[in-house]
Amino acid sequence: MTEQFSRLHDVFNTKHLFVITSHVNPDADAIGSEVALALYLKGKGKEVRIINQSITPDHLLFLTKLFPVHTYNSDLDLHILDADCFCVVDTNSPKRFSAMAETVAKSNAVKVCIDHHLEQESFADLYVIDTDVPAASELLYRIFTDDDPALITLPVATALYAGIMTDTGSFKFPKTDAETHLITAELLKRGVDPYAVYQEIYESGEINKLHLLGKALECIEVHYNGRVACMALPRSVFTETRTTEADVDNLTQYVLSIRNVVVGLVFIEQPDGVKVSLRSKGEIDINIIAKKFGGGGHRNASGARLKDITLADAVTALLTSIKEIV
């Protein structure tokens, strides 16, 4: 990554007005990466604004206290058009920030993509992508240390830790390696309180989220001799529990927790279709299936959004395709 890091540092050093964004329905790695990058650039004397298509979930609002995150509306187009650098983190597809994609396309800003997912799409001037790291936040740590480790202040370290901790499944997912733990140790040396971050993300929800979890667990079904488990959540579940999609937090861990299950699917009915999260164990490449439905991600963790389809039809379609690999 030496050449990409060098080109990226040139951009960071020569540009002044930055806009940062990430994918729709941002998770902790997305928000953490944005906040860490914004604080890093601010430390270099730059002017920075974070603009996201979706609102920040309640359990991640503590990160916005470190640096503000704005929700996109057309009034913010001026900031996008005025920027001389537009940074996208934790996604490499403009479809994932589609509300502002048209404005971004009109911008003359240098466009930078910093990510760890497969199958990048062509929209940026510079791609810094490492598919071997488990989180975009880990990649950003390496970028920062390659430039000036002193800029990794406690707020930066806290944001990076939140991203790494969650995207590794609290350090248990396959791509978590010795380097990840060494980086985490360095962040703790800078004063990060691991329990405080965990508490904010996982122990600060409303009781409605537990009601949603209860309904979700009741929906689990197993298929193909117990090798595939799926959870299908209709819109009515969110209405009944007075929750939203933002309250769904890593439900895939439950479908994968069943003995002998090697593929787990979580379906969420949406007004215009169905969102599906796909997870697998071992050498099963679930990304192959996600790509068939216009999605993507990693070998063991991918996602897709199916438009104009019912929840039942989406479940049938995915299960039919998955039969090939299990």
C-alpha cells in the first residue's frame, strides 16, 4: 500500500476543504472511520464536514460528540460542490450514498475512496482499498501512522477502536489477526476505555430493541438439514415494537450461533423491497451469492438490496441460490 498511502498523503496535505461520507445506514465502522478521519484532518489544519445520507443511530451518537455528523439534504449541496476533496470511507459504491451521488458527480473535488470491501466501482480518483483488513478503521490507523502518529489523539483513537471492535464482532470474526490486536493495544495505550465504548454501543439501548430481538428470534428457521438458518423480519415487526431498521444490530450472530449452521441470512422488509445480510463460516464464499443479487462484501460477510420483491419471494430466491453451495 506504499504508493497509495503516498498519493493519499499528498492529497491530504495539498487540499483544504474536505467532505467525508459513508454508506447508507452507517454502522460503527462507518461513523468511527468518518469521525477519526475528520479529527485527523482537523489536526492538520483542514476544514472538514461529515455528511451522511442516513441519520446516525442512537447507539453511535456518542461518536458525534467527538465530531459532528450532518444528515444530507439539498441545502448541503453547496458544501459538497465547494469541497476540493470528497472522501468516501467504508464503502466503494456510489449506490451506497445515492442521495448525494448526483451532486458528487458534478463536483470538481478530488474523490478518494478508503475501504476494505471487494468489487470497487469506478467513481473515485484515488482508491486506497485493502480487503485483508477486518475494518476500515484499521486501515485508517495504518494511514495515520504512516503519516504522523502524533495526530492519533484520544478522540481519534476512540473512534478507531469503535470501528475495529464492532467490525471484528468484538474480535472474533475470521479476519481478526495479530496485527489487529497490536493496533488495538496501541489505541488502548492512548487512553481508550474499552468498556465505555462497548457500553455505549451495546448496553445503552431502549427496551424496544429487546422486544425487537425477541420477535426476531421467533422468526428463525433452518433449512438444508440444518446447514442454513434464516430470519425474515416483516415491516409489521418494527411497527409492533416501535423500532426502526437502525435498531437492528448484528442479528446475523444469532442465526450463525446454531449448531451445524454454516450460512446465516437476515431479511428485512423495506418499502421498496428487501435488504438481506449474508454470513458464512469457513471457506464458504457467501459473497458469490450476494453478487448474484446486486450486492457484495466479503467472503464470509456480504449484503444485498433486492428491489420490487416481496419478503417471501426474496427468501425463496436466496435459499434456492444457496442450495448450490451447501
